[in-house]
Amino acid sequence: MNTSTEKIEPPATKLRVLQVEDNPLDVELVQRELRRAGFDFTAAVVQTRDEFICQVQAQCPHIVLADYNLPQWRGMEALAILTHENVDVPLILVTGALGEVTAVECLKKGVTDYVLKGALARLPVAMHRALREKKLRDQRKEAEESLARKVEELARSNQELEQFAYIASHDLQEPLRMVASYTQLLGERYRGKLDETADKYIGYAVEGAQRMQTLIQDLLAFSRAGRKEPAKADADSNAVVKDALLNLTASIQESGAIVVCDDLPVVAADRLQLGQLLQNLIGNAIKFRKEHAPTISVKAEAAGDFWQFSVSDNGIGISAEHGEAIFSVFHRLHTRTEYPGNGIGLSICRKIVERYGGKIWVESTPGEGSTFKFTLPAGAGQAKGASA
Ligand code: ADP
């Protein structure tokens, strides 16, 4: 723990002391005290405002020891000059007498400490403390600046990455379409005309190109989710979920899924993005089912200025260790033969939700089912804290 008597590391260079003092005896007494306390220092002595400015600019002192009252000048003005010059140098008043009220005023104005000339033995302690505080201030400032730089770099590199993903996936589509269609043509026209191995190879090429197309389309959807401006208008979740279910008709029918939706709120989000979000979650709830027909429920409850939605299923579930990772791009827990997909759906969901200041997470019991929860801001005119 730091105490007021704790010494600080000596500076790499000699300590530069700037004394504002007109009395040579006091100058000497102060310096003697510093030597006695083991300070390795150089000292410059000034008596006027101009000399002080000159010294501050020329030698950039580590500490200023200023008499409160000089014949032509006042020590407190030294503080104003330091502030004006925008230099953070501790200033200790070393003075004959200073009433308590004046002392408090000086401290309030930014003087680091004051030491009476009659009690100079306290000066080293005050200096150690002032220098230690200054060092901490410097370290904090440096840490803050470095953090700000990192945040800026991160934002820039994120933006560049998004831009890259968008351009790459967008521009790759066209040449890939050619590869896919011509390998398909090859397959159709030459199947059975070459040998069996050639048919097999063409089959692999067609399959690979098609897979790459879906990957690139998903990647494009992912980067688009981040590019779209947050909605100005509200979206009625009831209508949105209805459309999502319509888009999922085939898989609902094929799986025999039962989807139960509560009355859902109006939220401040883009209708298409909300649709993407709900469709992804309901689609997953159908896809990751057990042998029996899945039962899925969609609900929402008020949570302050937000609505908390939940999409629950009675499917295969997810173990807790994957609960966070599944929201990353391309992260899947199964092979494509077990369950089709590219592992991008949930990362799009997260991007959409976070764009509106919300959160998304999963609560699950493996083998019993999962509940995906997310929050979105309430639409304008919605009663805060109203229940669903
Ligand atoms: P995809 O569905 O293409 O695999 P997602 O990003 O939508 O990609 O999902 C990532 C992974 O999260 C899935 O591969 C799956 O393992 C797991 N997952 C998502 N939804 C569910 C769910 N409702 N039940 C069980 N596992 C799920």
C-alpha cells in the first residue's frame, strides 16, 4: 500500500527543481533539505514571471517550489502559467506563513501541497507524494491514450474487414456463377460419354461450386447485415413472424412442426432484418429437431425500453460450452450430412440484434431443447415496462 512517506523511483535523469524564491538563504535551506533527503537534483531559481516562463519552456521542470509572496510577483501566478502552458508539473508552495483559508483556496486552485518554511523537514515527504501522484497521472494518461488509439484502430480494421468481406463476396459471385454453370453443363452434356472417373470428378466439381455459391451468398448476407442503416420505422413482429412462417412452409410441413406464437410487440427495427432474425431462429428450431415433430414457441416480454423475445424448441439442444461460440461465423457443431448449413445464420442474428443495441443468447439443456433469447428496442409509443 502507498503511504505518504513511500519513496518513488528516482527519475532516469536528475530531478529538475524550479524554485520561485527571492531569498538566497531560503533557497539554500530548501536545497539542503532536499540533499539531506537524498534527492539527486539540479535547481534553477527565478524571481519574476518572465524568468519563470523562460525556465518552464527551456528546462521543463519536474517540480516547482514556489514562495507564496515575492516582492514583484506571487507564487500562485506560477500555477496559472503552468496551466496556460498546458504542462502538468506539481507545484508546492514553500512559504513563511499561510492562513488555513488561503491554504485551502490554493489547494483548490490546483497547488499540489504547501510547506511552511519553519517546517522544511516535511518538504521531502510532500515532494515524494507530489512526484508519485504525477507519475500515476502520466501512467493513466498514457493508458487512456493507448486505449483510445486501440479502439480507433479496431474500428478502422473492422470497417476494412467488413468492406473486404462485402467486396470479396459480391465480386466473387459472378466468376463463380460461370464456374458453376459450365461445370453443370459439362456434367449434363458429357455424362456417360467419358469414363466413370470423369463423371465422378465432374460431379465433385459441380457440388463444390454449388457449395461455394451458398457460402458466398451467406457471407454476403452477413456483411450486408452490418451495412444496412438501422431502421427509422417500427416493425410489427406479428406480421413479420407470419411472413417468416410462410417462407418456412416447406420445412414446417416436412417436419410436422407446430409453431405457437404469442401476441408479439412492435419494435424499433427494420422489418426485413427482424424477419431474417426470426426466420433463422425458427428455421434452426425446426432443423435441429429430434426424431419427433418439433414444437416451437415464440414469445416476447417487456424489459424496460426493450422487448425480450424467446424462440424455444424441444430439439437436440446445445451444451453450455458451445453456447457462445455458435454465434461466431462458420461455427457449427455438426457435419453437413447430419444437418445442412454453413454456420452463418446465428452470426447474422447477432449482428442484427447488436446493431439495435440488443443482446442475443441461448439457454439450453442438451437432449431436451433450446431457447434463443434476444432483445430489441421497443417501438415508438410502446408503454415502457408494459407486459406482453
Ligand atoms: P447453421 O444452421 O448453418 O449450422 P447457425 O449459425 O444458424 O448455422 O447455427 C450454428 C450452430 O448452432 C448450428 O450448426 C447448431 O449446431 C447450433 N444450433 C443453432 N440453433 C440450434 C437449435 N435450435 N438447437 C440446437 N442447436 C442449434
